[in-house]
Amino acid sequence: QQQVKQSPQSLIVQKGGISIINCAYENTAFDYFPWYQQFPGKGPALLIAIRPDVSEKKEGRFTISFNKSAKQFSLHIMDSQPGDSATYFCAASRNQFYFGTGTSLTVIP
Amino acid sequence: KAGVTQTPRYLIKTRGQQVTLSCSPISGHRSVSWYQQTPGQGLQFLFEYFSETQRNKGNFPGRFSGRQFSNSRSEMNVSTLELGDSALYLCASSLQGGSNTGELFFGEGSRLTVL
């Protein structure tokens, strides 16, 4: 059973647009929700993370929105750039990390 | 500060063989966890080691095993390889593991192809 469900599987956005990736989880015991970014040939790297006591966290162009009651969280990339083209994974954790299946983002010039 | 180092980066095996993958964590990190990455499945958790002890284990068959040494370096072994074991195997290190420190630092992975 997939503990974290991620959508969409792939996303194409124009340069300057907003990219939105969504995740949903089941286990209310999760207490840490990170997003990882992976470029081809590289391992995933932490992009931004949030804990369930806040509803939003912003770091530069990247924002996590967190809805505890709906058990959903999303990543928003503002002013998307071609350099943002990568695969993005959401995750949820409490002692063990559960990852979503990934979203391949392509930002076209 | 050196990152997480995984060896070998690429390897090809045939069905029935076994393979050993190695991971050197970031200096000072005591937790090492392993993940299998396949298209469409994302990252599947294999196991986590902390101070030479397996602390968590995912839902993989017993053919998948691991260990951690006193210097925190870790190895994972897959015996009796099957075609479905073809994947990118990622190692991640963290200071203490779990969600206490938050961040996992991943290596670039070992890409295993089983023919």
C-alpha cells in the first residue's frame, strides 16, 4: 500500500509559470514532510520541508502548502525556470521515510 | 566535506548471481539507509542502520540484506538476483536517522542491471 500518493506523474510548464505538485498521505502519525529534487544521474537532494504545526513554508521560489485536516501537502514553484526541470519526490516520515512515486517536471523556455 | 559515496556506480549481473553494494556516509553521520528506485515506483525503503544495528526494515524479501561497520560504512547484498531487481540503489546518510534531524543526504546510486 502506497503510504504517500503523488500527482501528477509528469508536468510541463512554460518558463515563468507556476508548477504545482500534490501529495496525499494516510498516516496521521507522520511528523515531517520533505520535498526532494533529483536531476538525471544524481541522487535526490532536499529542497524544502515542513512539519505539521505550520500550514505554509516558503523558501525563495519554492513553497509548501500543508493541509493537516485533508492530509495533503503540495509544492508550488513560482516563476518556474528551465533549470527547475527535474524529478520531484514528496515524502512523509516518522522514524522511516515514505516517498511518493515522483513527478517529472519539464520547464520549457 | 565529502558527500555520500556509493560504489560501484554501474554493474551488470545475471539471474541467480549475487551482488554487494557499498556506501560511505558523510563523516560524522551514524545512520545509513538504503532505497530502491525504479520508474513508476519511486523510492522504496529497504532498511536503515544506526551504530551497526538494523533499526528499520522495509517490505523486501530476505534476499536483500545489509550491514554497517564500526566506521558507519554500509554494504547491502542481494542474493539470487532476479530480473525485477534491476534498479537504482540509493544510499542515504543522516546524523541520527528517523525524522529527528530531517535531512537525508543521498549518494548518486548504484545502477544494477540483471540480465
